Amino acid sequence: MSRLSDLLRIVGQLDPGLSRDLEEEIKPLQQRLPFGLNFERHAPEAVELPGHKIRRASKVRVLPPRGSTDRGDQRIWYVEAVQYDVADITTPNGARNDTLRVPVKDLVLVAEFRDRIYPGLRPDGTVERGGDKPFHTVINGENFHALELLTFTHEHAVDAIYIDPPYNTGSRDWKYDNDYVEGDDLYRHSKWLAFMERRLKLAKRLLNPEGSVLIVTIDEKEYLRLGLLLEQTFPEASQQMVTIIMSSFGSPRAHALDRVDEYAFFLYFGEAAPARVFDDLLGETKEFFSQEVRWESLLRSGSGFRRQDRPNLFYPVFVSKATGEWVGFGDSKPADAERDQWTIPDGCGAFWPTRKDGSDGRWQVGQSTLIELFEQGYAKLGGIDLDNARGSIYYLTKAQRDGIRSGDITVKGHDEDGAVIIEHTRAKRTTAKSVWNRPSHAANLYGTSLVKNFLGGRTFPYPKSLYAVEDALRLATMEKPDAVVLDFFSGSGTTAHAVMRLNKQDDGRRQCISVTNNEVSADEQSKLRKRGLRPGDPEWEQWGICDYVTKPRIRAAITGLTPEGEPIKGDYRFVDQFPMSYGFEENAAFFTLTYESPWMVSNDRAFAAIAPMLWLRAGAVGERIDSIEGGWALAASYGIIQDLDLAADFIAELGSRDGVRLVYVVTDDEGRYQQVADEIPGIETVRLYEDYLRNCEMTGDFG
């Protein structure tokens, strides 16, 4: 390149304009690596933002007419003026014949990724069952821009990132620059790499360099390129690839072997390393002494499982319809007795030991023994379906009860229904292997079917097994019960669901930040367009991923209720077993990403949009400060002062509070900011809106 630089200097003396143009064309060549992965990093990327306000100087596209399924005009226009819901727009070259007057309703805001944005958040509701626990958060928005937002709230503060990006199969599973990437696109791999690199570079700013983990799942179509991209983007990390068996049955491929696996890259930063766990995820599980005590099903399996084998162990369990608690058991009757021969107490329902095929089975123990087990907390109800007279019971075997008496099993307490909470006293940990082969990782059973169960029949394409994600995050956060976990390709919300599972198992306070857009599937889009609908219409947006799947799934996981308000049927399995209808003692808050005016922000006229970001940066715990009309406000973990003449009162109140970790000082006067900051020792201070605006200017270089 040195010879080329000399020639450019000569050209610059003769024709400065030509020299500048040549330098711009050569710059990408200079940035290419002599070895490694080369691709078109200058490939443009932009996103349409339906529903966002159109202002003067906005970039927009003209929407196709309602009822049309065409892509429409893909040129980007500039808004010169907006008056009476009509906009004057012009193309970048400013030619007279490229100027239009268009109703604002027929325009959609466009953000090119090289543009500087000023993000905010609009609250969309909460679900609160977790007391003072931190909130899990769900952000509906373009993930590149959401990552830019998070560089203000969580720079170097994320302990684990788990992402399941688009696999680039060529089957219209992802978009680049507002268009689906088809299998015959010659630049398909280059676009995917540019798409991923932009986001990974921002993710690098979020990971804690002293100790954090990045997990990226992928299949065979891009794993080679992804591995190289990760090495180039994170040269400081220790990298390893894991093979995960998703199904022993295999997924058929034309002219190829059936696929049974996919891959997960684990990258460890700083002092991070895979936690030693109780299951190596490959060998026979019985070889490992798990700290978790597995409750056994009271329904007999193996030999002698039929009703006629032990008629005295076939009897109904009576459950209160009002409380869902067991109230007693029916007596035993001959093997030929019909179920209607039992009298069910008033206000109760009943279920029998029914096998999966609908045949009559039998329980493991008799009524008197089972009563004792319930009273001692050694038995508990599982999923109950009284409408179909089906249900499950779990109990501790004699060997497990003997373990409690001998001290090999420790009783840590009792759950809300009186069942003991137990674990092995002496657990042997091991190192997980680089090949995982567990039935719990079957994506069809514990991904697709589970999502459908939680959402009352709603579906989502190819969700991950809940338990596979749980196992991955256990390796990353087992020793960090207060970890911050991020998933910026959150899809159906499996990562947040898995984090809740981990919290229940060790009383953790981990919090998950989930980012997804509200994209409507390709097939659904065509149907909606034919009905005259367009993105931004409420009838369109209700079918988007975030509103239709992600938020309802996370809400259902916490409440134990489907979107229709029905108790979720079935039980969680494997590490710990309990009815899904119990839900979790967790909190979640939902937001939509917004795009703010820097002028409005700097003049303190966009506080409502910035307020959720301040709460997120302070830990997303407790109440959120949405107003500072009194000049200052204090919450559990942070405070904001706007009227610096009231600094003495604010600082006095601050001194009487415990747990405040952050104070925001609103001022454009650097001197006064420093004066207030000096009077608040031991607490981090942030100047608004200077720090926010400066961060937005820095992130503009990542597009």
C-alpha cells in the first residue's frame, strides 16, 4: 500500500477531487486483513420504523398502496417540510422531478445504520410477582439500535450474552436492508457477516472484560464463517465450540445425512471459565451425583404398572376446585369398577392414575401412606387437569426419605404448598463436555411444544429447548446468582424463561434483557397486505413477534397463566419439577424503542423517553422515576436532581437512604455539576444530558 499512497499524493497535486474519490474507494481495501475472513463490510443496511413520528429532515420511504403486495419504491427520501399531515419529500440529489408531496400516513421512517440515533424507551406494562427482585426487561425494537441504547445503560456491565441469530438458510428467515435474503442471493454470506459484525462490535462494549461469557448458537450453514468472525472480533477471548444433539430422530435433508445437531460457540473473557456443574451433559446421568434431588412420579412405571396388577392402588385423588389443594383420596374398589362408582366430595374434582395412552395404571403407594407423605411435605401435586380427570403427583422414595434422616439430603425449607425444598448435602461437581446429548435438549418437545402450551396454541418457528438454554446459561452464570444476561435475538423469549428457572433453583437474582423486533412472518405479511393492511396498523402489529409471542410468553412464565387466563398445563422437568401453573416469583417490564430528537433531549423535553433508561442503568430494581416535577426525586437505587438550587435538601435526603448507587444531575453547567458530584462521595454520578448525548455520538461509528 505504500507505493499506492505515493501515487495518490501525486494525483492529489494534479486533481484533489479525484484523489479524494480514489482514497474513499481504496479505504475498504486497506482495512482488509491479509489472512482471515474478508467480506463486504460497506454493504448498506437500513431499517424501516413503522409507527414512529415523521419530522422535518427525517429519512423516509414511500409505502406501496394498500392492498399491494409489491415492495414498492425502495429509494430513501428526505422530508423537507411537514404541514397539515402532508409532507414535501425529495431524493438525495435534490432534482426537481424527484420531489413529491405525499400524505404522512403513506410514509415510513427509515434509519440507515450509519446515522446517529438518540434512543428512548416507551413503557408497555409490567408483571410483578418478585418483590424487590430486579426486573427482567423486554425491548421491542431493531436490535442494532437497542444495542446502541444499551451502551449507555450497560457498558461493560453484562455478565453473559446468549444469542440465537438467524441461520441464513435461504428460506426467508431474516431481512437485510428491508428485504428477505433468499437462497440464491450471491451476497447472502457477505450480508450475513456484515449484519452480525455490526452487532457483535456493539456487544463487545457491553460485555464485562474482567469476566463474562458470550454464547452464540448456529447450524452447519454458517458455523465456519461465524467461528472466524468471532475470532477476529474478539481476539482476547478464549473460544470453544460445543455440539448439541437436538433430536436423535434427525431432521431430513435432501441428498444429505439427517441432521441431529447444531453448534454453540462459547467465548470466555477475562477470568471467566465454564462453571463446574453436576452433569457433564454427555455421559450417563446416573454416574453423576447431582445436588438436585429428583422427585419421583407416583404413577407406577416398569413392571406391574397396570390397574389389574394391584387394584388396591387404583384410587382417585380429590382436589379442591377453589384452592387447587388435595383434600383426600377415594377408597379402593375392584378392578372392574367404573369411575362413576366413586362419590366426589362437593366443591372438588378428581383424577386417577391414568397413563399417557389413556389406560388405567396404578399409584406407587396406598392412601394412608400418601396422606403421611403429604403431611410431612414428602409429596406434592404436579399438573392438574380436572376437566379430563388427569393429574400427576410427585413424591420422595423411601431411599430419599432415609437420606433426609441420615443427613445425606438437606431440607432447606418448604414451598408455598408445604412440600420440602431439598438438595443433596454432598454434591460432586464435574466439567461439562464439548458434546451434549440429553433428551431435555429436544427442540420439538421442549421448544416448539412448550411454547405452544404456554401461549394457548400460538406457534413460533424453531424455538430452542428451554432446558438446552438453561444448561448453557448455568455454565456461564452458576457462580454469579446476580448476573445480568442479554439476548438481542430473543425470539420467543426462551433465554429470559431459562434465567427464571435458574433463579428458582438457587434463589438467584439474575436479570435478563431481551431484545426483539415486532416483525410479522413472511406468510402472514402477504395475507395482511391483501387485506389492505400495512406495518404500523394495529391490526398488523398484533401479529408481530414481540406482541404476539415474546411478551405473552414471558408474562405466562411468570404468572403461570396462558394469554387467555387459563392455568398452564403440565410440569417443568429435569433439574427441578413443579407445575408450570405455579409460575415464578419474578418481575418483568416491557418497552418499545423510540427515536428522539437531540434538540428535545438537550432541552430537557424528552424526559419521559429517557427515564426508563436511567432506571435500567441503575439496575432495573424497585420503582422507576417518571417525573421530577418537584426538582428532584429518589428511588430505591438511584436519584435525579434537576433544580440544583435544591441540592442541599436532595443531598440531606440522600444521606438517610441505603442502597442508592447512582445519581443523575441535570445541568448544562459543568462547574455546577462538579460541585454537586463532589458533595456525594461514594456514589456514581452522571451528568444529564451531556453523557447521554456524547454516548449517542460515539455509537454512530458502528454502522
